[in-house]
Amino acid sequence: MSQASLPVLHLPAITKPRRIEAQVAGLYRTTGEGFETVPVDRLDLGYDGIAGDRHGGVTRKSGGREPWYPRGTEMRNERQLSILAPDELSAIAADMGIAELRPEWIGGNLLVEGIAQLSWLPPRTLLFFANGVTLKIDGDNTPCRFAGRSIAEKVGGGTDVEFGFVQAAKKRRGLVAWVERPGTISAGESFKAHLPEQWIYQG
């Protein structure tokens, strides 16, 4: 193929990297095998996430979110932490017609303030906490009936609430992340979100 016949490559529009300052509004963890979390003053994090937490571990077993593997296949755990925002929880509750939606009911670990549309932060975003912890965002957390059932147990409504949560929480159910640099996160701690360059692949 001659040089003249090679296709012309047009670069997509690229959004520059940016930084957002934010703050930890609440911390939570599981206390046993249950799905729900309880408030704590600090989270001690290792490379396996929160030690002893239901979602801790360097690896995890695949489930319905990974249909390309047989269920139960051991894989990298990119879902060590669930990160939520108060404004998104309030919007979900309003759409569901319930008075409130607490982070604990849906297994949240970090409640953060200061980032608009938290659930839309892109994968590869890094969260640098003041005391040294770094978390890496894997992506948005897809809402499921399991979390909806937990809400229904608190407010009533049965399967209407289960399915209602799945619809109301789309693209605002927060993020999942894993520990890139371990340490301790404390309630009220500040952090900076470093967003990478972003573009739409059109190959």
C-alpha cells in the first residue's frame, strides 16, 4: 500500500484532564456477612480493600455483571469500595417516592460531597485523599434488585420498590473503586479527584 492510499486519521475531540476538590461526608463498612453497612469514623484500607468487609479481597467471584465468565470464576476485585453522593441519593429517593435513601441501605462505603454528577466520573479517575490514600475508579455502579430489596425492607413497598430502585438509580447509583495506595481515610477528610483525558472512541 502506498503512502498516498493510507487512510487519513482524524483525532476525536479530547477533553483535557481536570481536578475537583471534595470532602468525605460519611464512612461505612459491613460488620459481617450482611450486605448493609454501618457508619464508622475511619476506614483502614489495604490492597485488599477494607479488611473483613463483605466486598474486600484482592480477587472476587464473578456474578451476573460478568456474563462472559461462568458464574463463580475468580477474577480481579475492582469493586472493593462503593462511593455515593448525597444529592444523587436524594434524587433517587424523590423519584421512588420515599422520604430518604441512606447509604447504609445499599452497601455504601464512602459518602462524598463536592462533585456534581458523581456517578458520571470517568473510569481511571484517581481520588487522592489528604492522609495519603489513593483510590482508582473502575466505573459506575449498576443498580440491582438486591439493593432495591434492602430498601424495600426499610420502607415497605415490596417488589415495586425493588424494581423502582433499579430504574430510578440508573447512572446515579455512585461508583465502584479499588485501592491503589493503602492507608486510612477519616470522616471529614478532604480529597482531590484527578480526571484523566477523555474522548469517544470511534474506530
